[in-house]
Amino acid sequence: MLIDNGIQEVQKQIISNLKALINFKNFEPGDKLPSERMLSEKFNVSRSNLREALNTLEFYGLVKSIPQSGTFVADIGVTALNGMIDDILGLAIPSFRDLVEARIFLELKAVKLAAHRRTNDDLIHLENTLLAYADKVHQGQDAVEEDLLFHLAIAKASANPTLISFMLKITPEIINNFEQHHVCDKDTAFKGIEEHQQILMSIKAQDPDAAKAAMKAHFKVLYQYCYNA
């Protein structure tokens, strides 16, 4: 879900403290950071908040977590690391329009790649997620999560880990905004089944241009809602 202002300020303070610690201790690329327990005690924050801050830095490639080993400074120079952390600290909470624009940009690229690279296993996964979405819609139930899982399946079929990471990052925020703004009504949900089927058919046929056109058509209502809201 979207991080509220209070939580965001806590996260920013932790990240700022981590930046100060890295500089004060002259950590070099590849150096191991203190344990989560030690950091949470030093910064006087909960381990869950600390872990979320570390996850944010890892998402941007500034630290690397290795199971059973700890968290390490990424292989990046101090100047670049400090500059990127400053940029992260300056990020604002994304609006619904921001999320829509980012999602459309990512998915138009992902669906073309999926049409080129999809495997038989990808097609099976896409078909299963589409069936799960259609089943929820026909039962008159909310299918926002199933809808997003279909789109995540497309990202997976793109075989581009970076695209998948970006989609996973914004998906919880998109789900929360859909519920808050009541974007999908009954008619839109039923129409979504047909649109998903068209996207799937284009991916199956390995036709990237048709897949992109089908995705653009699918996003038409969402895009109009976003800019007319």
C-alpha cells in the first residue's frame, strides 16, 4: 500500500542515518553493515522499519542482502552512493496518476517482450491467471488482485528481471489505489476478460505489435479515469 507521511518520514530518517553511518565509518564497496539488531538499537527504531529501509536501498541497488551472511554495501563508489541516497530521500509519495503512468509505460514494453520471449510455461501461467480473474468476475467478486496477477504474469514472460522488479514494487500501491478510487465497476470487469483474452492471444501468436495495441486498448479506461478524475 502507499506509505503514509508518518511512515515515510521514519523510513527517510533511517535511510539518512544509514548514509551517515556509511560515511562516518568509511565503508567501502563490499563492506558488511552491522546486523539489523545492532542498527535498530543504534537508530532506536523497530527492526521491521529498519528492514523496510534496507529493502528500499537494496531495490535501488545500493546494498545487497545475502541470506545467512548479512547486508553489504554495493559495488558502487561513495560519491555515487551518496548522490543516489539523496535522490531517494527527495522522492515524494506517488500519486494515483504517477502510478498509472509508470504502469502503462512498463507494461507496454513488457507485453512486447513477452510476445517475443514467452515460453509454453509462461502461456500456461497466463491462462491460469486469466481463468482466476474471470472466475472472480463471474461470481460478482472483486478481482483487482487477480487482474494484477495476470499483468505480473506478463512481466514474468518478458524475461526481464528489472521490469519484474519494478512491477512488483508498484503492485501493492496500485491495488490500494484501485480499492480507494473504485476504478473497476462490474461492466469494466467483464470487459476486462475480453481484453485480457486479446492480450493473451497476441502473446501466444508472438505478435508484439498486436500485443502492444491490445494492452493500449485495455488501459484506455484506466487512463481516461486517471486524467478525468
